[in-house]
Amino acid sequence: MRSARTRIATLVAALSLAGAAPVAASASHEETRAVAAKSCSSGYTHAVISGSHKCLRRGQFCSRGADRQYHRYGYHCHKRDRRGNYHLT
């Protein structure tokens, strides 16, 4: 009897995983569409910084810890003002 229970449990687990796969695939497809719909005004550059979509422009406040990510889009987060805040250059 144990082998029958084991088979049933395995079958139920396999069916539940098979049912979850299409849901995960459709979720990633919709996420792709949402990324494509994001746009920035003229003079700004669309970027993904620390997982968030941003519209970048020279002079804006920036996060010093994400400097390497800004480099991908042609910006640097090096300039500090009197208060110690960093800005894009």
C-alpha cells in the first residue's frame, strides 16, 4: 500500500508543478511588456538602477553605491555639493 500512496503523492506533486509553469511563464511575459512601455521625456535617459526604472539627467541626485550602474548609461555619480550630496555628471 505504501507504494500506491507514494505514486499518488508523486503524481499530485508533478501535476501541481506542471500547472504552475504556465502561470510563471505568463507573468514574465507581462513584465517584459511593462518594461517596454516605460519612456522618458526628451533629454532624459531611461535606466534601471538598483532594480528600479529611472529617467536620468545630468545634475540629478544619485546614489553613490550605484555608481557602476550609472556608468552603463554614460553617467558618473562623483560630484558632491556643499552638503555632501552626490549628483550625476
